Amino acid sequence: MDPVLKEIYSLVLPAAPYVLAAYGILWIGLFGYVTVVLRRLGKIEAELRIVEEALARRA
Amino acid sequence: MAMDRNRLTFAAVVVGGLLTTVAFVLAFFVAAPVLANNTLTAGGGALIGGKLITNPVLFSQKIFFFHVPVAITSFVIFFFTAFYGVRFLMTKDKRFDTKARIATEITLVFVALTMITGDIWTRYEWGTWWVWEPRLTTYFIMMMLVIVYFVLRASIEDEERRAVYASAFGILAFLDAPLSFAITRIVPSGAHPVVLRAGGGLDAVQLGGFLIGLAGMLCFGYAIYQLRIREETAKERLEVLKASLEG
């Protein structure tokens, strides 16, 4: 490889896939956290609706 | 009103997801890498994409497209810990304590992300995992204060006392956030770069990517906060209804 290009890319290529993967994982992790919160909320609100209906029937 | 807020929260999740996706693509696949200040030791230069490159290219600079928006979001959300702490101490309304607790919880998520993404930066940029320099140290202290906030809450049984102590601690802990933000300007000799400054040398794509990432992260922060508030409110109501169902 051309020595100039080798020096330019030496700072780019070795790190690039790892940095990209690390940031991708963290970014997906944040999406995952939002999804977990959404699912948990959905469950609690569903349970809340059941209890409210039970109370309404009793009334 | 609640319906509008739910729609806004859902919109924030979608917009946050879209904007952070665009920022990620811009950062890693579109924006040009930042050129190092030093010229090539091999001499001369090379034509890349029709442009003569005479400096080494720093891929590691790209991490600030994600790292800085996450860090700024952590400061913004931590502000609400202090804000609702003050509101609680003024009114003794339990809702404000819940809001402060949730804000701190989300701060911890963004602080953890900042620390991990920052460490990746440190490793590639400075060749080491950690440096005890002013920005890193003040941010590390902020992380410790956020953790201590939860330790403090867990150690006090009485609900009223717990809320008062946590509010006071949250307000004091937040004082570290502006210090950590400004420390690179107060102590400019530190190793951490001052990212947000006039004439920062970013081109339109780089600046655009950064601002889109910041807007996306703030949307995510807002959405997670609102979702957690909804969850807590639903939990409290569920407990009350269950008690009346059993009673």
C-alpha cells in the first residue's frame, strides 16, 4: 500500500469497526430500555383496567 | 390533557428514534472524518474523494456525535432533580418527590451511557481508559452523587424524611453539573476538548449530525421521563384500587 495512504488509514481502519459496533450496541441498548419501559407500562395499565372493571362491577 | 401528553410522549419516542438514527448514519457513514492537526510524517498527501488529504484522519472524533448529546441530556435531566427537589421542599407535595426521583433515575441511565461512550473516546483518542483530568473527574463525582442519591433514599424508612433528605441532596448534587459542564472552559489546560465553542471548525454535515443527535437524545430523555411518570402514577393508583377491592 502507498505509505501516505497507509498512514492516513492506519488511524481510521483498525478502530473503525470496533467503535462503530460499540456505539451501535449502546444505541440499541437505549432503544431496548425505552421498549422495556413501554412494555412494563402496558402491563400495569392493563392490570389497572382489570381492577377498575372489577370495582365497577362490584359497585 | 393526559391524552395530549400521551400523544406527545409517543411522538417524542418516534422522533427521538428517527433523529438518533439519522445522527448515527450521518456520523458514521456520511460526515467526513476530522483531520488531525499534525501533517503526515510520510510526507505529501493523497487525493481522497477529489480532496487532497495531507493530515492523518481521526475516526475517533466521530464518537462525539453520540457522546456529547448523551452527556448534555444527562445534565438537562439532572436539572429536573434539583427543580422538583425545590418544588417539593416548598410544597411538601409527594408528586414532586416522585418526579425528582424519576429524573434522577433517568439521569443515571444517561450518565452510564456518557461514561461508557466517553471511555471509548478516551481509549481511542488518548490511548488510555481513564485520565484524572478536570472534566472526567467532575463528571465521575456527578455519577457518584447520583448513585448516593439512591443509596440515601434506600437508607431512610420514613417516607416524609426520605423525601426531604433526598430533595436537599438532589439540589446540592446538581451543583456539580454546571461545574462539570464549564470546567473545560475554567481549566482549559485539561485534556478534554471544549466541544461547544464558537468557530468549532465543524462543517455543515458534522454540525447537523451533532444537532440532530442532540435533539433526538433530548426527545428520548423527555419520552422516558413521561413514560416513567405514567408508570409510577398507574402503580400508585393500582395499589389504592387493589386495597379498596380487598377492603
